[in-house]
Amino acid sequence: PMNAVMGILNVINAEKNGEMEDELKIVNSSFNQLLYLIEEILLLSKLHTEQVDIKYREVSLKLLFQDIVSELKNKISESNKKIDIEFEFNGDIIVKQDPYLILKMLQHITDNAVKYTDSGKISLGYGIENSNCYGYVKDTGIGIDEIKMDTIFQEFKKAEVEDRFYQGVGIGLAIVKKISDLVEAPVTLESEKNKGTIFRVEFKQYNVS
């Protein structure tokens, strides 16, 4: 059914001749959001049943985070928010991980950073501390209430605040946690309400390049 709708939209877009252009933009945007949501729900279902094909390989954190920074710039531009990006790294680190799943983790974490930060800064990077290799994403957003910290990785849970609605259904961080457990890349977070949040992802197998 979704392919049929996509086909019809493609035909309409090709023949619109300038008519109802704004309305079509809204329809296209809504359809793409729905398609993305369906894909994420399917991924979450596969993660639940461990039906995900894990492909470990050597991954450059420098290249991985450069891709994330590029995507992050686009997300901020589309959101029309005034958020600065700070990318911190020193050299390269090669980790043994599934590049698709690790990328998916970081995408959802940065999605949250943009969603819950109206202005300020998002910092991200990687490093080694006490022989532990990690990547991180830090924002100056609304933060998370301490009482919600234990449930933030549960499905359909969102870091809502009073008198403010945020888009999404609350599965992004659930996907992050499922991937984290599946590929043994522990994820932790620290947060303070009205000051921001920092997520860290640990990589157990690594070599300094």
C-alpha cells in the first residue's frame, strides 16, 4: 500500500505545474515521516526478536562522526533553530562494530539532541578515557527529570515538559538501547533539567590509528 501511495505522489509531483505546490509539500513531508516511522517500528520489532543480521567490521570513528556531523547540520538547518555544532576529536580510532547499527544509534541520539534543544550548542566526538573508548553527544537542551531517567529508554516514553509538545512517538531511545545490548556497545547518559544531556556509547574493541 505504501508503494502505491508513493507512486501516486510521484505522478502528481511530476504533473503539478505549479498548482497546489504548498499543499503537496505538506503531503510529501507527512508521507515521508510516516514511512520513516514504519521503518523504525519494523526495526524495533526485529531488534526485539534479534532478527537483525549483525555485520562486524572495522569502522573509522573519524569518518563515522564526520557523517553524523554532516547529517546534524542538515537537521538543524531544517529545524530553523540557532544551534552551534562543536566536533571534538584527536586523530582516528578504529573500532570493530556493525557500522549500520552504530550509525543508527548515533542518528537517534542526535535527533533527540536537536528536538529538545531550542538554542545553544550540540557537541559530539570520541576519545579514550581510562583505557575505555567512547563516542558522545552532548547538548544544552531541556534535560531530563531525574525521576524519568529510569524510563527514558523504554518504548513510547518521551522527555516531555509542561505546555510543550514534541513530535515523535518515543521509540528512538528504545532502539538505541536495543542496539546497544545487541552489539555490546553500552550506552549511558547524564542529564540535568534545563541544562542539557550527554550520551556516551562505549566501544570495547578498538585500535588507535
